[in-house]
Amino acid sequence: MQAEFGNYDAERHTMECLQQCTLFPKDIIQADPGGQDSLLHTAVCQYKNLMGVTQAAAEELYISIVMQLEGYGNETFSTKDNGNNEVILGISINGIMIVYPNTQTTQFYRWKDISNVINHKKTFRIECQAEGEEPKQFIFTESRNAKYVWRLCIAQHTFYMQHQESRPIERSTNGYFDSDTNDSGDHAVSVNLDNRNTEGHTRWTSYNDLSTSPYPVVSSTDINNLRALLPSYRPAPDYETAVQMKYNNGGNPPQPYYANQSTIVGADISCLLGNVVNRSRY
């Protein structure tokens, strides 16, 4: 509230006024509708104690508190494992979190513990570095959701490797994909996350279409060259002109003619006057 409204003012920030604002999550309000007043009263007391704090400083304080909350930085997805159990996947810069709501258990795999992530249609699989550990496979309701999670893993792992102080990431000379990449949509797509690669760089592989590339870089020069290849736009004639061009193509080849609104209105009036004159003759 300090970041949104500034310093507390008893005349402006009344309880009735603040109740009109969305200050709390909907699930909390729905869980206990009668407790909203007491919750708002507690929040206003804390709001008064922040008198004199600038709105910019209040925003920074808000962000610093949010960063300490559980689940910060995780993008979560609902899915199911091979046993048809409900699972929540959380993808972050540090790795992949697996939450089992039914048993209230949580597993976390850092990127250095993961060797590969694979997407095939509706399935998403995690292969680990540890020998003997079974891969984790999950099934989504739609294939696009599984593919989005796979792409998000690529993006997060790339960011993680680029910001490692000990070993910055190095890309191969031919980009993220190997030379044997094909366009078969029936194959699985995978990305090798083995950080112990002896070649000194992270090796990306894909057996799907090239659109799965993790954000390829396109220079402004390439964009301008592609734009120059586009055909130039030729304005279409108005309806009356198109009809005249269609029925007057017996003699000379039709010449493009574009009329503005005043010309069209004038032409219509001339036609009407001509019809009146013709009718008066009979």
C-alpha cells in the first residue's frame, strides 16, 4: 500500500475505500470471507508504520520480501506421472522442482544433476547424472504444454550456464543444433544438459523442427534483407472502378484508376442525372 498510495492519510485511506481495492489474493479471501476485515485492519496498522518511506523504496522493500518467499522464481505446471498421480513441476534458474501434493513430498534436481530433458508429444522426461537413478517421466494433457516446459528448461539452463562464475557457457560454431538435425515431428526432442562434456561446451540436440531452437539470434541486417524481398503493396481499386475495368476490357488494355471519395460521389451523381434524362425522353 505504501508503494501504491504513498504515505497514509486518514481522510483518504479509510477502511471503506481500501475495501474497494484488491489487496489480498482471491484464494485467501474465498477461504475466509469473514476474516477480510481483520486482515485489512492488520495491514493498515503496518501501513501506518511506513510513514515517510518513499514509494520507490517501498517497491524495493516489497520485492526483497517476495524474493524470500517459497516458490519465488519458479514457473509451475500441473501434470501427472506414470502412476497417474498429480504432480506439480517447478522450473527455475537453479533447476527443476517436483512436488507430489498427495504425499506432500518434494524433490529438487539442480541443473548440474540433470543430464538430459526429453519431450515427445505429451510426455516430458528428466534424465539424471547419478548412475542407477531412474528417469522421471510426466504426461501432460496437451503436447504444447509439454513442449513449452521443454523449451523453458532450455532457456533457464542457458541462463544458468551463462551466469556461472567458474565455467561460463561456450556455444559451438554451428549454433545449438548438430548437423544431423532433421524435421521429423514423430521423434522426441531432447537437450543434453551434461555439464561434464569433454568438448568444453554444452551440446544441444534436437530431432524436431528448427522452431524449437532456444531463441536464435537474428541480426538487423538479416531482417532488412528479408524485408526487401517482400513484394510491394499495390492498393486495390474501389468497387466501381473494378466493375468498369472488368466490362471495359474489350478495347484498349485497362489502365489502373484510383478514385478518391469525392470523385466517386461525383460519378454516382452523374449516373443518376443521366438516368433521369434518359427516362424523361420516353
